[in-house]
Amino acid sequence: MSPPAFQRAERVGRDLRYRLSFLFPADFVLLIFITCGSGDGAIALAYQGSEVQPDMLVLGRYSVGVGDRFAHQARAQLRAFLLAAGQGVEVVPVWNKSNREHITIGSEPASVRAAAEAAVRELGWSRSWHVDADHIRLETVDRFVPHSDFFTIDVADFIGRAPAEADLAAFIKRHGELAGRIQIPGIDQTIELSRAEVECMAGKYLFAVQEAGRIYRQLEKAKGAGRFITEISMDETDHPQTPPELLVILAAIADAGIPVQTIAPKFTGRFNKGVDYVGDARQFETEFNADLAVIAYAISQYKLPANLKLSVHSGSDKFSIYPAIRRSLTRTGAGLHIKTAGTTWLEEVIGLAEAGGNGLTLAKEIYTEALGHLDELCAPYAAVIDIRPKKLPTRETVQGWTSKQYVNALRHDPACPEFNPHLRQLLHVGYKIAAKMGDRYLKLLEECEPTIARNVTGNLYDRHIKPLFVDRPSQ
Ligand SMILES: [Zn+2]
């Protein structure tokens, strides 16, 4: 590699942007933009093929998706990112909300940006942040367009649909390199796929990627190329994608011309809402490392954006796999996006219960109502929860609880004997109950603000950001 050549530096408003370009022996150029000061990111990496697209909106290396169902916790959440910054670790906040959440709550996409903007202003956050239109589809994307700069294109429902025969044949012809032995740096075993296997994988995923392409192009038309971050998600499906499948998917994404920056596959094991990972943590680590290696390989092989990284959906509270993730990120230098939406809503309930008085009374009422609507609340989330109704406390039991008993049952402390993952999952999907309470709920959020905010910040920083991005990796 030739030494980096300092290309030019220019002031864009308050930003001093250094553009360095490294010339590789091949015909591509790696651009590293180091943006100082305020604005759109401290360190941004963008890779393009022979064409240079210098002003692409780029997601930083570490980012955390946060959900704020009732638009009251953005400040408390942002404080967790400030704590990380205080430790010298840049983690980018991304406020995400799906169409499903907006419909359940009765909120509008504009409210997510407004709440985030207010928090950014009040706390003087000068680094980058984004608003993610989570799990959008062709028919739901439009109303998010003016308010989001990050789009999670969800094509899980299109997996398994047959692509046009000619498209499949063209893919197989173009990607002769996928059949045979592929040695991927970072994976011990050689990947070996027959032509028939490649055809089978492409048959399963090509149509879904083409659908992502249709949504991407609609966005590109509406917002302009490079003005938004693209994620593709395939996590809400029954079968995990293997690392070789991920490689085929990435080849198809490159063909479709989608500048994907994050990809959310379905991993092995269960990623239930609000509780720990269920599965073999060692197997997860092997798969996670293989996925990282496949991504690094696909970036150079198919000229995908250099900052392309994994996105872990339902990633909050997966404490048992965080050490493995931390080790992998440290070893490889890879980035990560992790979505933690519902964990903040549960901290609101914890904060209400901890405040006692009216807060505790309301927290009990939320549980009682959730218990009464168990089936209805669980149905949309059936694939991502495991609740054993027999393990749920009765409404009478909960009515008799003190603040401490309620908090201990709900707070995600696996070492606490009173912790009840069934109650936690039920309340996780029970936000509809609070939405129905309307102003009564919002008023108490404001009354109990100090206790709630402390729990929201502490949960996000101590239990999520710190073990994933700040702590020294364990061996
Ligand atoms: Zn998801």
C-alpha cells in the first residue's frame, strides 16, 4: 500500500474535514473522512469503487438504536452516550421506531425527530445522531421519508419467494466465484459450495434482495443518493442465515446497487424481547465471527461500503453474549449497530414503581391490564417472546407488592432471585396499555421523571453500552 496522501482539507461550516485517500494496488480508493467538531460524525469511513462519492452520510463504527415509545426519554438516553464519550468512546445514538410501534401508540414519525432534536440541543450533543425508520416496507415507507435519515428495509417476508428464472440464471452466471472453494480470512474452514447450493441460496434470497432494491430506489428518488443510511433486515423469520448464505445475500445486494451500511441477519438462538439470549453462547460466537469475516470479505470482493457492519436486532438485554461480541469487535476492529428499543419502556415502568405512590399504583395497573390482555398483546410478538403464563404472578399478588418487590421482579438482574423474565416479557409487549392511558400515563412520566431518568440512563450505559463498547474485553 502506498502511504496515505493528504488530499485536501476544507472547512464546511464549523467542520474541518480532512480527506485522506489511500491508493491500493487495485483500482479502488478508500476514503477516510475524519470530521472534527460538530456535525455529521467524528470518524466516518466510506468506501466506493472507482467512483468517489465524498459526501455520503456515513454511520459511525459503533451505534446503538434506542427506542423511546412515548417520546419522553431522549435526554436520559443521550446521557448514556455522553457517559461513553466521557470514556473516550464514540457511540452514535440512533432513535428508532417502527410503523408497528407508531400504530400501537398512535404517534407520528415527526415526533421521534422532534424529541431527539430537543435532547441533542439541551445536552449540547455535538456528534452525529440519526433517526431510523425501523422495519419499513414499500407500503409503509412514505410517511417516514421527511423525518428519517436512516432506513431499515425489512424484507424478511420476501425470503423464499422465487425470483424470475432469468434473474436467477443471470446471478449464477455472474457469480461463478461463489461455487467452489472460498478461503475467507478469519474463518478456519474453507467455505465450499456447489453450483446447486449457490442456486438454492440465491433462489431463497434473491427476490428479497430485489425487493430491498425497489424500496431503496424509492428512497433514493425521494431523498437523494447518499443522504441517508441504509440497513437491510432479515431477522424476523424462522430460520437463521448461515455465513455462506450471508455471502450470497451480500453479493446480491451489491448487484442491486444498494449502498448498505448495516445488515441484520437472523442469528442462531432466540433473541426474545427484553430478556437474555437463549441458546449456545459459544455457537453464537463462532457464527458472529464468521459473519464478521464474510462481511469484511464481501466489502472488498463486491465493493460494498467499507463501514458495512452487523446490526443486532432485539439486541437489548442479551447479557450472556455481550462478552463474545466485545471480544470479536476488539479483535477485528469491526463496527456494530445494536437495537435496544423496548428496554427503555421497561425502565419507565421500573422508574414509576420505584417512585412509589401514584407511580407504583400505575405500574400495578399496567401489569393487571396486561395480564388481562395477555393473548392480544403477545400475538404480534409471538416469534420473539417466550412467556409461560403459569409463571406470571396473579394480579392480587402484584397489588400487594412494595416498590422494591415490583422493581426486583421487573429489573433485568438475572442474579436477583425475585427477577421474573415472564413478567418482564409481558410488560415489554404491554406498552399498548400505557398508550391507552394517554395523558394519565404521560403526566406520571413527568412527575416521576428523576427516578425514571436515572433508570433509563443507568440501564443503557451500565448494562449495554459499557460491556459492549467500553469495558476491556474478557478472555
Ligand atoms: Zn428487528
